Amino acid sequence: DGSGGSLTFSTKYEYCATLEREGIESAPSPVVSGTIAASGSNRTITIGGLPAVSGTDVYRKRIYRRNATANTGWYQITEVTPGTIAATFADSGSASLDYTRPLYYEGPRDRSVI
């Protein structure tokens, strides 16, 4: 239902994804973004528009997030294996940033807003 979550109020978050196959990671996808309002109970962002992976593919999808308001770096928040890929991804803030898995590219290729 989109309620709840622990993302920070009044903050814009950006997301991108890469695909990994046999140890080789793709360039990042275009950025999708969402903003948490200044107040209210909904502190979850549901994002779509990241690369799709079917259940028969051998790719893993890595999703990265950054706090665009604070201009932080990109860090992985989850890795999704084939067969478990949903059309959208809901980020409630419960997935911690993995500081050992930064995005090694200069940044995503282009931007779009959800």
C-alpha cells in the first residue's frame, strides 16, 4: 500500500541498475528517482523503469541508490537473481547501503523521473 518505510523526509533518492553475467557488470541504466515528502506516513518509494530480467536469463540485476539531496555516492542496496524479478521495486529504506559495493562508473547514463 506504500505506507510506512524509513527513508528520510524531504529527500530525493535516485536509483539505477546494472546487469551482471559471468562476473562482468554492465554500464548503469538510466536513473529513475523519487522524493519522500516533508511529512506523512509514506516513506517508501516504488520504482519502475529499471532493466527487466526474465526468469530464464542468467543475469543478476544489481540495484543502486543514492541520496540526491545530499549528493552521496551510489551504493548497492540489493541484488536480484533471475526468476525473482518483479516489474517494480519498493524501497522502504530497510535494505542497507552496501558500502563495500559502490557503483564504479562515473554515474548512470541519463536521467528520467518516475
